[in-house]
Amino acid sequence: MPDPRSPSAPQAPAVAPAPAVPPTPPVALSALLAREDLGLRRIAGPAGSDTVIRWAHTSEMSDPYPYLLGGELLLTAGVHVPDPAAGPDAPSLAGDAAGRLREYFDAYVSRIVAAGGAALGFGLAPVHDRVPPELVAACDAHGLPLLEVPPRTTFSGVARAVWQLMAQARLAELRRVTEAQQSLAAAAARPDPVPAVLRQLAQRVGGLAVLYGPEGTELARTGRIPDASTTGSASGRGASGDASPEGPTATSAGGATGTPGAARASTTAGALDDTPANPSAGTPADPHAGGTGSADARLAATPAEAALAELAGVVRPWEGAGAASPRPSSATDTVGGVHLAAYALGSGQGFVLGVAAPRRDPGDHTIASVASVLLSLLTGEQQSGSGAARSAALVRLLLGAAPEAVAPLLGGERWTVVHACRTGEGPAPDAVTATALGAALGSALVDVEGDVVRVLVPGDRVPAEQPGWTCGVGAPAGPDAWTTADTQAARALARARATRTALVRHGERPALADLLPAGDAEAHALALLAPVAGTPALTETLRAWLSLHGSWDRTAVALSVHRNTVRQRIARCSALLEADLDDPDVRMELWFALRSG
């Protein structure tokens, strides 16, 4: 039985497998040939191809197929080439010497192509003083670029040059992605954020960016479909791993990839037919952009535009889809040399971002993903009912409405105020970290003030400890008591910081004050605390000191002052009140007054 790894054994058709792509950008073969220090020369294979190299590998095996991953520049000195004059060296080869070499190199090159090899480099000296013409003919026949490596150039030098070019490409990619992220973020802060983000995305990828609505209508677009005459063919790009010849490739939220198949067939038709047949009937208007698409306009679109709209249908969620039929988060395809991509926006409203570009450069997917995240935030906030209700509540408050009147717009009558600060040393919380904390607590009503984040949580939710945060929680209250709840949360946070506790809640147990008429308790408190009432610093220091059982150090931490300052203030309170603050009865009476005042 012949060895399946032998070049003379019957071989399967030369179908190149998908290369195992490394986490580095590929290197164009032309860039390697341009290195004068290497002196490489292309002597066979397609001269005008856009061949890319993903790594360099040296092998003197007569059949390197089992050892290749795909995308390699295979380097060999020809040690494995049999002596055509010695029959026993190649028992499976027949005919004259030249015929033997032709047969050997044809099998050798076909196996490299079948393994997905990108190019072959043949080193001159010490084994061969020239590249065998039979190898040149075989590479031309199979379309494999063949490079002549001069004697002065080592294979290690070639491999080093490949990695240097990869590092340069990676650096350029990171710089390009960083600049794109900055420009997209700046666009999102403009008064017209959605068109601005689309415009910036189209400029960065050199193509077209489209926002599709929940019904498949085209809400906004910028840029243009690239001219097919300036792009490579779809089949040519697919050969280098940039596109799949079997149709669009979808990526789910979990990262799995595959061809949508039936899902694509069932949704793309709907993507073309969801808009009203009568354009005058109108389509849902987008508050961010003026342009809308109709069915008639969709039918008049170019093939690439129509394919992009169909691709958007692959990722768009549809009513009734459940766990048994998950939708991918993104999908890609190539039509007429134009590279297409669709991204489902995470707002959950059915919006889809479509991108068409003349090429698929490293970093394009990252740039488009950043744009999709920004558009998800923009469309989600403005289109969601809760976002609209919060906007309405803010407008009414600014126009003079009472909190009691706008509370129903926020989704409830009773709310809990939470104050939080970062645990330990670190930068002050920004809007992103504050929003993340609010999401963890179950609320989008977040305010950042200095190093404290205030969150208004629905009253039916019980705030829990949050990793990395120190929290103070007030008692659930209606709109008329929100100010009191805010004060409670601030005091609870001060106590939590002083005691190094992750979360402290304001107590709701019945107190002595509940046994007396509110007016009498308040009058007694005002009379007792009158000597220090005119100095808020003294009152707050006394309150914190009593709540922390007379601890100087903890009170200093809670108030962010020095412990000597606490001692001076308490001594001043004792003098003004003419009371012995070491007496537990005096402390109890003062605490009662502070809670009632």
C-alpha cells in the first residue's frame, strides 16, 4: 500500500484548506521582494497576484504537506530532490532523467498548493547552483510563486524579515484603529451623532456605511459603493482567505462562525419585502437622519447594495425568534469584488449597520465594531421607551414640574438613593464606570459628582454589594422625600467608608422619635442643638462621631479630615452645649435630637 505522504502516491484533488490565521496581519509577498537586503527574485508563478504570507517555514521533506498550516513561505535548499541518474533513489519515477524530475516536482508543488502554501523559496548553494527548470515549470503550472534565494541570504534572515514586516504591519494597524476610534468617538459627540458616525466610518474604510431600521428600511447612508473595476474579483479574494466562496459567513454573539444557510434564505427575502409597496405610505422615520429607503429604491439598487440589504436581514432579529433559532451578531460576504459586512446593533431595537468596502484590510472589522457599539448606544437610548420617558421627565422638571408629577414617567413612585465611591485608591469614576455601576444596580439614572456616584434605583430592587465599590443606601422613598433619602445615602456612605464596609443601609427600624409627636420631637431637637446649629461643620462632626461610637480615627476617615480636627470640633461642641460628651445619657439625648432635627 503506498504511503499517503509520498509524492508518488495517489493524491486527493488540490483543494487548499483554510489557513490557521495567526493573530498578526499577513505580509504582502511584494513587500518581501522589495527588501533589497534579501535580494529575493520571483522566477515563476503569477507575477501580478496579491499573494500574502502569514509565516515562513523551512523544510527539506519531499512531501511537506503534513507539516504545513497554510499561508507559508516554504523555504528549501533542494536537499530532498532525488538524483535523476540514480533509479533506486526514486523507484516510483520512470522515464528519462528530465521526465523523472518533472514528475517529482509536479507532485511536490501540487502537495504544497494542496496544503495552502503561499509561496516557495529555493535557496542556491550549497546543494544547487541554480533553480531546477523543472521546478520553475511546475510552479508556473500550479500558480505557485517561486522565489530564488541568493547564496548570501540565509533562511533565518528571510524568516526574520517576514516577522519584521508583520510587526510593522501590526503597528500600522493598531495606529489606524486607534485613530479611527478617536474620530468615531468625536463624531458620536456631535449634535448629529448618527450621520457623523456613519460618515466617519465610510471615510475610514473607503466605502459605504448604511443604517437599516427594524423593518429593513434604509434610514441613513454615507459614502458610496466602490467601483467594481477598481477591486479584485470575489473569487480571487476568496482564494486568499478574505471571503468564502460558499456565501456569506455569519458570526454569532458567542463567536462561532458558519454559513447562515436556511436562516439567510428565510430572512433575506423579508429584508427586501418588509418595506411598504407604496412609497408614499412612508416608512418609520429616524430622528437622527433624514434619508429613508423604499421598496422601489431597493429594487433599483446595485447588486452590491441589494446584497448588503440581504446581509442585514441575516443578522436582524425577527419577532418570534427564540433560543432555538439564534441570530448571528455579524455576517460578511463578497459580491463583485466588493466586501460586505453587517452588524446587529446591541440596542435590541432591530437596527443593523451595513458596510461595503473595496477591500478588507486588517483592522476594518475592529473599526466597524467600534462604530456599531456607538450606534447601539445612540439608537438604543433615543428609541427605547425608557429613554424617551427620562427625557420627558427632565424637560418637565426644567420647565417647573414638581418631582411628584414626573415620578411616574421614571417607572415607579418609590425609589432608593445609592451613593457609591471606588474602594481603595484609584482614579475618580468617569461616566463609563458610573454607567456600568448603574447597570449592575438595575438603573440608568446615574449622576457623577466628584468621587461619588449617585444612583436612583427602583424601590422594588434591593441594592447589593458591588465588587470594587463602597456603597451607602438610603431608605426607599417617594418623590416628596427624595432629598431626605439622598442625605441618608450620603451618611450611610460616610459610615461605610469609616468602617471599611462594602455596603451600609440606612436603618428603617422604629425609633424613640416615633413614640412622640413629630412637632414636639423637632422642637426639642432645635432647642437642644441651638448652640451648634449655626455651624454645620460642628453638627455633622457630632453626628458622625456619635454614629461611630466616639472613634476619632473613623470619624476623621468619614469626614475626610485630620483626627485632631475631629477632637477640636467635639471639644467645641462640648463647650457650646455645656454637656459632658463622655456621658452615655448625654450622647443618647444628642443622638435623638440629631435624628429628629
